[in-house]
Amino acid sequence: MLASPDRVFAAPKRVEPDLSANAVARLVDLGVGHIVQGGSMTEDKTRGFGLQLQILVGFIVGFTAGLIANVTSSDPGWVDAVSTYVTGPIAQIFLRLLFMLVIPLLFSALVVGIAEMGDVRSLQRVGLRTLVFTITVSGIAVVLALAFTYWILPGSGVDPALTQRLLTDAREFAGAFLLGQSEKPQGVATVLAIIPNNIVAAAADNDILAVIVFALIFGIGLLITPTKSADALQSVIKGIFHASMRLMSLIIRFAPIAVACFMFNLAAVFGWELLLLLGAYVAVVLLALGTIGRSFRKSLDVRKRPVADV
């Protein structure tokens, strides 16, 4: 959890250097690790069964019920009704609640993280390291993903007739997605597009990159503005962050139910064979994540050792 020291703009006091690193890692430490564990702002574990185990139980229950419905049901009408009016809406509500908090959580975390760095030099140092780290990790992730995909070929066993039916069913969504991709700027316009003319419009369009750029610039503005009003605004934005995190930790507790609903819909509609093929995609993702995670864990362990041991 990130500490909350007062901002320091001039000498007598100085913020400790490791605070800035914690501020930059706020989204990773809290937004991924803490939220996945389902804890609140001060709790790391849920009471009773852990959230991971609850999600696993929900996965198994939903998957089993969906397979039973797919295999034993002679009349698919009731399965479609359950998927349309019960499990489908529950899953969509869960996703919408999560997506609803993405913009305020992302904006507040970045602004407060930058504003609490204490001075511009810390921002430059940590910002450069973060940029290099992000580019390096992203490049390695892309290479690993392509390598594992071409090695395993997870979609090679899909029946062509089933593929054509799925493409036909998803044509409307795919068409809208491709249209949106074609409307995106190219070349130099891509660089210009990350700086929003209107932050409200960018947030409404879910332009995450533009929101991130605005949050970074706004955080720098707070960092270089040593006034009481700026301090008060930073406190307000910090309150937005804490409230967003609290809501996220509450919403994520319903993940087991949502996962059960998702798996019921998939298993009931597509059956066992297609889900096995889709499991190959999951295996590729897990294999790539495990490889890169283990590599970076080893590199971090080496960096933590004393120089004499290395």
C-alpha cells in the first residue's frame, strides 16, 4: 500500500526516493495483485475460502452445469432462455461494473502517483526507467506470444464448418471492430491522437492511451504547483482513488458468480469439443505468461543479491 506523505517542493524536507517507485507501481501492485486477491484497501485475504479458490469453484460449477445442459437437453429453448435472461445479464453486469471504474481508477492512480514523487528529478529518473522497462517487457511479450502461437497452432483443429458458423454469428461484432480499426489514425496522426483535444470525449470513447497521457500531464502540473489549492485538489483525487479501489474490491468479490455464468454460457452453447480447442489458446497464454514471469523473477532475485554473491 502506498504511503501518504505530504508533498515537498522546497528544501527543508525531501521525499524518500523509493516512494516514487511505489507510486509508479501503484497500478501493478494494487490494480492487479491486490484486486485479483479480492482484498479491500487494508485486507489481503478474504474470509473463509480465498477468492482464487472461489473462482475455481465457480469455473468448475458453471462448466459442469453447461456441459450437462448441452449433452442432456433435448429442447435447447430453456438453455437459450437461461443464457439470455439469467446468466448472460449477470455476467455482463459484472463486466460493466468493472469497466465503469477503469477510467477513474486509472486517472486518479496516475495523477496521485506522479504528484507524490516530490520533485521533478525523481519523475525524470523513474519515468525513464519505467519507459525502458515497459518497452523491453512489451517487446519480449510480443515475441514470446508469436513464438508459442506458431509453435502450438491452437486453432489448427477447429472444424471449418464450425468456424464458418462462428464467423457468421459474430459478423456484426467483427464488422464493427474492423470498422473501428480502419477509422483509427495512422502514422504521425497516431502520435498526435494520444494527446486528446477533449479529455471528456476521450474518456467517453474509452481512449485509454489518451486518458493516460492527460493523467500524466495533469500529475506533472500538480507536482510543480506548490499551493494549498493544488494540495487540496490532490487530496480530492486521492479520495477518488481510494473510493475506486474500495468499489473495485467489493465488485471483484462477485467474480466467482460471474465466472460460473460465463462458463455455463460457453459450455451450454458450444459443448465439450470446441471448449477443448479453446483451451489450447488458454494454454498458449499461460505458457507465455509463465515463461516471462519466471524469467523476470530470476532477474529480480539476482538484483536483490549482494554484489559479492553475484
